[in-house]
Amino acid sequence: MQNEVKQSPADEIDLGELLLKLSKIVNRNKWTMILLTIAGMILGILHFSLKSPVFESSMMLRSNILTQAYSETLANNLKRLIEERNDTLLSRRLKVSIEEASHLKDIKVESVVETEAAEGSAGNVIFIISVEVTDNAILNNLQTGIMSFLENNEFVKKRIDLKRDRLETLISKVKLEIQEIDSLKKRVNQAITYNEQGGVVVLDPTNVYSKALALYKEELSYQQGLELIDSTQLIEGFTAFNRPIKPRMLHSAGGGLLAGLFLAFGLIFIRETRSYLRSIE
């Protein structure tokens, strides 16, 4: 149709011409790109060689006093001290030297599983505590310090004291019941002896012995709870791995290469823009 507006060839985007211009720009600035890319890669490798290696390790512990929220709060407080590099206070909290505290770079707590609580008692929570350090030699002292930090606070001490009092009271009560059962057993044995001589026994000795056995098991359970009264029990300690998690040569070199390439593109863009503006003045 005659009324149709025909698009001028000048208005059309010539893709081939655009690619040709880009090719010329790249060719004019190829040495800038090459040099900055190589420089970036070299700086990345230099960063890798100068930066201290960071090692990661984890410990696993179980507690029937510490809750997940409380443990995470304690870990977050330590994390803030690490971020602030308050190594003096960090060393006092973890009972390590200031130099050892300076090697601690990160800490985090993860709850693994929580067992169902028995009636009248707290459930067991299993935690994984992960740390990042720049020196594996501090892991043993750090492990002891973290355990001490988790146990030696008023919240935990109070709950341990209450639990100890409760268990000791229950043990005393069970022992009294066992003594009464033992007295009853003696009377039952005497009655059985009398029965063999022609008397009559109306008490079933089986129930007495079953009750005595149940009480002995109950006492053993309470004694075991008393022996494991500590707030935390170590399941698996820190392991000193030789391979660091960072920095990595490939990551450092690749990051430096990309940074150099982006810098080259930026400089080329600025240079070509200024050249174009001068040409149209």
C-alpha cells in the first residue's frame, strides 16, 4: 500500500556493521584487556599466597539442660566478639590466650536432633558446633574452652543444682523403699519356711521380688542420671584437617582474572566515549 511508511535503511540496525565496530574497538584495546586481565590474575594469586589459610572443624555434644535457642544465643555473642576482633574478651570467655583467640574466625551452632523428654525431665539435644580457625594447633584448647563456656554460667549451674537435688531426693526415697522391701522379703522367707513345716502362706512372694527388682533398676537409673549430671557431654571433638577450606587457588586466580577483565571493559568504555565526544565537537 502507498500509505505504508517505508523504513529508511539508515534507521535499520546493521548487525554486521555493529559487530565490525565492536571488533575494531576490541582490536584497538586488546593490549589493555590482556594486560589488565593478566594483572588481575596475578593479584588474585598474590592474594592467595599472602592470605592465611582457614581451616574448618566441628565438634558434637549432647545436653539435657541447654536448649537450642540458648546455645545459639551464646554462639552469636561469641560471633559478635569475633567480628569486632575483641580478642581480649574472647580469650577470657573461652579461657584461651589472646593469641589463640585471634586465630578464631567464625563459630556457629546447629541443632541436630532432640530426643523426647521423659516425664519430669528435659529432653536431650544434640548440637554440632563448627569453627573456622587459621591455626589447627588451637583446636584442643578451643574445645575445652567452648565446653567450659557452655557449662559455667548461672543459668546452667542453677539447673544442674536443681536436677542434682531432685535426683538425690529420688535416690533416697527409692533406697527407703528398697529397705522396706528387703524387710518384707525376710518375712516372706520366714513364712515360706513356716509353710514347709505345715503352716499357711497367703502372700505371693513373686510380687515382692518383682517389686524389689523394679526398685533396684529405678535406683540404677537415678544413679546414672546423677553421674551424667554435667550440662554437656562430648560425643565427638574437633579434628585437625590439613586441607584449608579457603582461600582456594582457583577461586583467587579466577576472581582476579574477572576483576581485571571488568576493569578493562570499564576503561575501554570511558576511553571510547571520550573519543566519540571529541569527534562530534
